Amino acid sequence: MTTFAPVLQLNNGVEMPAFGLGVYQSPPEQTVPAVEAALRDGYRLIDTAAAYGNEAQVGEGLRRSDVVREEVFVTTKLWLTDYGYDEALRAFDHSLGELGLDYLDLYLLHWPVPSAFDATVASYEAAQKLLADGRVRAIGVCNHAPEDLTRLMERTEIVPAVNQVELHPLFIQRELRDFDRRNGIITQSWSPIGGVNRYGSNAADQSTDPLRAPAVTDIAEKYGKTPAQVVLRWHLEHSLCAIPKSVKEHRIKENFDVFDFSLTDDEVAAIDALDGGRRGGADPASVRLDSFS
Ligand SMILES: NC(=O)c1ccc[n+]([C@@H]2O[C@H](COP(=O)([O-])OP(=O)(O)OC[C@H]3O[C@@H](n4cnc5c(N)ncnc54)[C@H](OP(=O)(O)O)[C@@H]3O)[C@@H](O)[C@H]2O)c1
């Protein structure tokens, strides 16, 4: 019998699985089988982005699967080079075409651009239009600090449904989570098992890998689970939505096998205490329209 993730209700009533497959850095040729495997295992959320270069393969994986379109929650993101109202509408059409879908479940702005905030606002206004036109079921943002969200909400009509941010035991974002919760925004965790600390600038420093932290490995041993499963369970205990990436079938299955145990309050607190307050990825405050190009 297939197990499914619990669902979270977004601020417009749409339901989103609290767990999904991320595909950042999934090579196109490995993305189709990864999506197929995930859907077979019970995943019902796939998180891609225009910038990942694999929207077409996500769409192909969906089509090859037995799971019907309506049962899968598909997210993609607007990239910085397409910020602006008309540009964002065109980019959305392009993403939808790549995916081969006729609607999207969630469309996210990939980064705030504090130095070009008018472009951020214009892009979000385009997302509002797509929502009004029924082309996407929910809209939101990524990497928005409370001050970015405050600025955005002052100038736009619809409160983002989701804020997708770097979040793992070494960077637990307590203040941001509280802000999101107070404003009815679901926080979604990228790099939920600390991937950015393994492939990013911290890669050489094993002390920043949450999967090696004794607080995590001790709990893993207690429950007969892997460190990744314990960390993913920690996200669920915090009512976060985690989107771990893997292109390996056995890890895709392993990461989803987290619905048959739970952590005590003390265990959650022990993992919270790993927080070093240091992000592994880019600082959103410094992102510009030509960043990453
Ligand atoms: N909005 C944004 O700005 C943003 C930024 C980054 C990421 N994201 C999203 O978040 C998703 C997840 O984040 P992420 O890819 O950065 O990091 P992650 O999911 O925390 O970690 C992925 C890394 O860990 C490995 N891995 C997967 N399962 C594992 C396991 N059970 N044990 C040990 N290692 C494991 C993967 O390698 P293998 O593939 O070889 O298994 C990969 O190198 C992305 O794919 C993307 O969808 C969004």
C-alpha cells in the first residue's frame, strides 16, 4: 500500500503535500527516472525551476508515470533574468510549455532583488495575474527575509502562499518561520538535509554537514533510521514542507520513508540546537538582477 505525505493547507485553501522531490542540479537525463521513481514511491510534489534546466524532463517524468496530473503538485520558479511584468508572463508561458502542462500548482519568484525591488514587485504582480486567470493555483516567493516580505506585501494584494528558503539543522531560521506563520505563509525548506553545505562553499568543512552531527546520528541509531530520515522527520515535526533532492532511486525511497516514526520534543530541541545561524547559500540581501549570471 502506498503511503502519502501529510498535506498543508495554503492561505487560499489549496492543499500542498508537506514533502516533495527537489530537482536542483539533477542532470536532465537523470531527472525523468528520478521523477518517475518518486511518484512510484508516493511523492506528490515536484519542485523545479526555470533556472534548473530540467522542466522538460520533469514534465516527461510526470507523463511517463501512472499518477494522474491532478494528483501531483508541480512547482516552478521565475528566474532573475525574466523579472518584470511582461517578461514574467512570457517566462511563465515558456515554463509551462517546457513542462508540457496547462496549469501549474505553485509559481515562485526565485529571489528577492532588494536593489531592484520594483522589478520584484512587477514580477509578483504578473504572478497575481496568472493566479486570477486560473493558470496557477497558488503563488509565492523564495528566499524572502521578513523585511523583503513586508515590502512586497505593502505593495501587492495577495499574501504569498509559500516562502521557500534555505532551512536545515545548521540554519533553522526561527525568526523567519515565526514571521511566515504570523502572516499565514507556509515555509518550505530548501536544502532540507543540508545539501548546500556539502556542494556549496562549505563543502570541505564536514562540521557543517547536519547528516554527520552526533545529535542526528544518535537519534538515527535509536530509531533504526538514517541521518537523512531523522533530519527530514525534524522538518515534518516543525510543520515545514521539505523538498529533498536525489537522483538515486534508493535515496529517493529512503528520504520518503519518514512517516512511520516521530521525534520527541527533546529530540526536536536537540536538533534545533545545532543551529549555527550561518547560511550555506547566497545571502538574499546581496542578490542583484545579474547575480549568478
Ligand atoms: N529556491 C531556491 O533558491 C532553492 C535553492 C536550492 C535548492 N532549492 C530546492 O530545494 C531542493 C533540495 O535542496 P538541495 O538540492 O540544495 O539539497 P538537499 O536536498 O538538502 O541535498 C541534496 C544532496 O544530498 C544528497 N542526498 C540526497 N538524499 C540523501 C541521503 N538520503 N543521504 C545522503 N545524501 C543524500 C544528494 O545527492 P544525490 O542526488 O546523489 O543523492 C544531493 O547532493 C532542490 O533540489 C531545489 O528543488 C531551491
